Amino acid sequence: MTLEGPVGSISRGDLLTFGGAVAFSAHIVATGHFAEQIGYEVLSVTQVGAAALSALSLVWWVETPRLQWQPLVVWAILITGLLCTALAFTIQAWAQHYTTSTRTALIYALEPVVAWITSFCIAGEGLSGRAAAGAAFILSGVLLVEMKPSNPRKHL
């Protein structure tokens, strides 16, 4: 619904986005499975190591790396490596020990909505009608799943 261009047109970026969503789903399910079996410390170190090895193996295949060691680059690497990756994986591994994979996926589904609210508050960016409808569908889906009765009645 929020794809750019004519209805039904799918570009390479759309396929990459879909592949990323499938990978995130697999990550959430695997983390939920292993969070119950091993400690979050071991799990988060394993996740960071796997992410680092995956990125390192792909960097030579996807593009030619070109590093220019400047203070801003070093800060960006430290922030994204430590806060956005290591800390995020650790918090997720810890939290999934206490919640379900479904609830984690619902929290992840709110990410684009929170990103838009942040960009609206900070930069005044608006949404097109299609994008606003997509955000409304995301919020509705999250609310629908979260507000369902915990003990549903059996249908006769």
C-alpha cells in the first residue's frame, strides 16, 4: 500500500526490504527460542559475533570498502557498534527471556511509526496519505493483537 509508483510495482529495494523483514522475523524467533535455554550474556555475545562475521563476509561482495579514519567516522563506528548493535542485542536477549516472540515482533512493528513521530517532532516531516494509512494499519494491528483477550472463548 505504501510502495512508490503504480500499484503492484515492486522494485529491487522493495525485495530487499522484504528480505530484511524475513531475516528480522527469523532473528526474533531464534532469539526467543535460545533465550529460554541459555543466558542472555552468552546469547548477546553470540549474536554480535554472528552479525560481525556476516557483515565482514558481505562487505567485500557488496561493495569495495574505503575507510577514511576521521574522528566522526570513529565515533559513528563506536556508537553503531556498541550502542545500536551490542547494547540492542543484549537488551533484546534479556527481554525475550521474559516475553514472547510475538510481543517482540509487535514492538518491532512500531519502529517505523516511532521513527515518523520522531521525524515529525524534530524536523516537521509529514506523511503522504498512503504512508499515513500504512502507519494507521500498523498501529491498528498492534492494538488488535495486544488487546485481544488472554483467554479466548472456544468457538462451538
